[in-house]
Amino acid sequence: MKLSLQELIDALRDKVEKYLEGIDASLHPYDIAEDLLELRDEGEKLYLDELSKLPQELQAHVMIELPRHCHEEIVEYFTPSELASLANTLDTDDAAELLRNIEEVDEKIAQEVLESLPHKDRENLQTLIAYDEYEAGAYMQTELFSAFIDEQVGDSIRRLKRLKAQKELDSVYQVYVVTRNRKYLGSIPLEDLILLGPNVNYKELVKDGVNTISVKASDDIHDVVEVASKYDMGVIPVTDAKGKLLGRITSDDIYDIIEERATGQLYNLAGVNEDAEQEESLFHIGKYRAYWLGINLITAIAASVVIGLFDATLQSLVALAVLMPIVASMGGNAGTQTLTVTVRQMALGDISSEDAKETILKEVYLALMNGLIFAVAIGIIAWIWFSMPLLGVVIAASMVINIITAGFFGSLIPLLLQKADIDPAVGSSVLLTTVTDIVGFFSFLGLATIILL
């Protein structure tokens, strides 16, 4: 049952109160953002008014959780100085994200927000937002707990306590050991420090071996995700080209990137644009979908042209028209299986251009195996159905040809797109469907013309 407007407002305020008083530990700014979005459906001003009533720190965190399309309204409602104050309450990675969202709406206002920040914070955020969207530095948080190689554990712990008391650090799990010129040497879990005496020197700990895995700020963010996955790291230190420690990428950003990447691949395989789908305008959403549907129409016409070449064959034997969709459908499904597996393995880094030959051969062997099994099955069915043994031979041979083709091109197309620096998920399905339809129809009707007529 849909809640009334007042019930929506009461539910939102109740969650805010429970969150602020710590009554419900499971509550997160995301939950409050979801309630605000429900209120937004009732009226834009209503939800903005409720958002503005939230305490500043919570307000900033809720803003980050709101979808990007909401930031246009936020930029119009809040002044640059108010947005700057909100950005100042966030960790640097979240503040940089907020600024990027504002910049997408209005670059001039984003610049005003930056200029309203204290000098040190402004320089820090300018550095972060200067990174490309796909670089690790764009997701970096500069707040971290580090210790010098010649420092004692006790001194660093006392400094950590001060930083925590001043709320300058959050979610500390590691201490990053550096030289006096900030060169990164390795990380030590915070829990290990608790077991050590205060007079232990970090130099002794580094001698015993520490985790030295890090990424560079210029690395592709998807490579960072692979590092996190391979080495089971929730937080990854980031350095510059010379090995100087710059910051860290935290688990929440890693999870967001994984989710965005998987979602993007699903959208692209379906010929749908992720950014377009977030638009509120049905025209913009429909325009992008129409683009790929238009391409699909052209490829479908190409397949129909192939069928038209054999119109005499079809007229002389109606059974061909009945069985023809089976060949195309089986080839299409087999190709989709290969395509999905190949694209996903490429995204995870399990397949590279060096593995192309082995990948294609593997998929062709699998296609041959399945093709033979289902060719025998459909051959027997066609024979019994239409009492024509040779018709069974034709459809069986055609199915083997089309499924092998699907396996070959289902693995080859994404590999070729990757080599051409094109996202393998974009357009692969349309190209593959075209190939399997044309090969399926041509082989089936061509063999029927040769063998049956």
C-alpha cells in the first residue's frame, strides 16, 4: 500500500533520528537517500527541503548516495558556499566525487565551490579531480595513517589517537610505513601493532617483511580492482611514479567500481547505454535504444536478403520454412553463451590477446561437441516429423556448421574489438547475431538446394 505524503515525511524523519542517535546500527545514509527519492516523486521541492534540514555531515553523505541526475536540482537549490561546506565534511575521495557531479551540471559553479574551500583542501581536491575518470588517482582518499621507518610504534599510536579524536581519520585498518621523503615501503595491519611494545621501531618490522603491494595513481582503475581481487585487499595504497605514497583506495570504492563495471557490461551486451538509462527523459532513453535497434534492423534485413536468395527452394519445400528458425536460434544461443563467457573473462583479466588462439580453439571444440549432439537430435526429429531422411541430414549438417561458427565468432569478435581499443561488450551481440543468422540460413537453405532439389 502506497504511503501518504505525511507518512513518507514521518518515516524519513524517524530514520534520520534513529541514525543520529545510533538507535539502529544497520541504518546507512543510503537508506535515507532512498526515502528522499520516494519523497522526490511527490515533489522536487519537498525532498530538497527535507535534505536541507539534515545535519551537515549527514546531508553530505546522503548527497553522495543520490543518483547523478539529482545533482542538477541540488546545484540549483544550494549555494556554492553551502556546497563547499558540505564537501569539506567528506573524505577526499567522496568530496572529489561530489565536485565531479557538480562539474557535470555546471563547471562555473564547481569552480566557485572549489574557490570557497580552504586553500589546502582546494589544492588537494584540484589534484584529485584532475585525474582521468579511469585512473586510480580519481578514486583515491588522501586521509590515511602512515608512520616513518625510523619511528617507534608508541609514538605513531599516540598520533593516531589525536587524529581520531580530531575526526581527521576514519576506517583505519593499516599503517603505511614510509621514509622521511614519503617513499612507500609497505603496510602493516593495525591489529599487529596492538601486540607490539611501544618501543619497537618500524625498521625492525619492515625487516621481518611487510605487504609491499601498491598501485600507481595513473593505473587503470580496472587493474586496481584486479589487484584487490587477486591479493584479497580491502584497501590499496596509491603511489606516484616514483613510489611516493599519495593515498589509498578503500573497499567501498572498489565495490562500487565492480558493480558499475558489471552493470555496464550487461547494458552494453544488450545494446543499452548505462548513462542514458539514468536520464529521466524518456526521449533520451528511447533515442539511444533506437540507435541499436536501428542497427539490428539493418542486420535483420541482411539475413532476410539471404533467405530471399532461396525463395524457390522454400516454395518447393514448406518443411524448410518450419525448421529454418531452429538453426538460427540454436546458433544465436550458442554464440551468446560463448560471447558472455569471453567478455566476462576478458573483464576479469583471465584472457589477454596472447591467449586469443587458445580461447578460440577451446570455444570451437566446445561448439563442435555440442553441435554434434544437437545435430543428431534435430536430424532424427526432422526425419520422423516429415518422413524425409535427407531433410534430417541437411538440418543436422547446417546446425553443426552454425554452432561452430557461433563458437568461433563468439570468441573472435570481442578479442578483435579489444585489439581495436573498443569495449568488447559494445556491439558484440549485434555483430554475432548477424553472423549466426546469415550463416545459419545460408548453410541450411544452400544444403537443401543441393541435396533435396
